[in-house]
Amino acid sequence: MAGFAAIPNNIVTSAGVAYVHYLSFMVCFGALVLERRLIRPNPSREDATLMVITDVVYGIAALGLLGSGILRVVVFAADSSYYTANPLFWWKVGTYLAVGGLSLYPTITYILWALPLRRGELPQVSEALANRLAWILNIELAGFAAIPLMATLMARGVGLPAA
Ligand code: HEM
């Protein structure tokens, strides 16, 4: 117990925020994989409902990812410019925003599904729409897979301009 008592509060909070960053990343990735697996023309009621729920979970986790990321830069960094001076950091933020922007299309699509689902009807999903959503999800997954590489490099100062 003495060992735990010696750990300062700010270290525990900073570890907690870093944990939220990793956990939300995992939840986002898992949600996208599930959506990718479920998408098909004219889904069943169960699948369509699950996709709507999965997208809500994805949205909440994406906000957790952004919030914890901002806290890591603004509150927990010894020197924020260690990140902001690094182009890799901005590529990381840019990729996140691009993936987020791209996910508006599936999100709006699922919100539109929620309306017939609430009336007990099935959403009409054409082969073309299912293919389009599958491709968007593929690109989002590739973006999410690339971001941690930028993160690990950035965390180690790769990309920082020579002082
Ligand atoms: C705009 C949103 C984001 C911001 C502002 C942000 C910021 C940060 C910061 C400041 C760190 C700490 C680096 C260090 O330990 O020195 C970090 C680490 C990390 N981030 Fe993000 N992040 C964001 C989005 C993401 C996303 C979307 C992912 C995953 C897809 C991600 C994955 C990681 C990983 C894996 C690390 C650990 C790197 C390491 O310690 O080796 N981040 N992030």
C-alpha cells in the first residue's frame, strides 16, 4: 500500500487520461470493424439496429479520443510545443479529422435508418449504398490503423525540426 500512497495524484490522472485515449481508440476500431462486418444490402432489423447502436458507441468513443488527446497536449504535456511543432502531430490530427469527416456519411445514413426502424419498418439499402458504406469503412479503418504509427513516432520526437 505504501507504494501506491507515494504516487502523486497528477500521475494517476495523467495515466487515466492516457488510458481513456487507448480505450477509446480500441472501441472506435472495434465499432468500425463490426459496422464493416454488418453492412449488407437490405439488412435485417437486428443488424440495422445493431449498426445504429454501434455508430452511437463509435461517436462517443471518437469524442473521448479527441478529448483525451487534447488533454494530453494541453494539460499533461511538459511542453505542448513538443507536439505542436511536429508536422507528424498535425498529420495525426488531420487524419483523425478526415476520418471523422468521412464518418459523417455513414452516420447520417444510420440516423435515417433509425426513422423506419422506429416505425417497425426495414431501411431500404441498395447494393450500391452498401458498397459505398463498405468502402468508406475500409478507408476509415486504414486511417485508424495509420494514426498510432504517427503517434508512436511523434511521441519519440521523430519529425521535430532540428533546434
Ligand atoms: C486529434 C486527436 C488527437 C490528439 C490531439 C492526440 C494527442 C496525443 C498525445 C499528446 C499523445 C501523447 C504522446 C506522448 O506520450 O508523448 C498521444 C499518444 C497516442 N495517441 Fe493520440 N491524439 C489524438 C488522436 C489519436 C487517435 C485518433 C489515435 C488512434 C487512432 C491515437 C493514438 C495514440 C497512441 C497509440 C498514442 C501513444 C503513443 C506512444 O506513447 O507511443 N491518438 N496522442
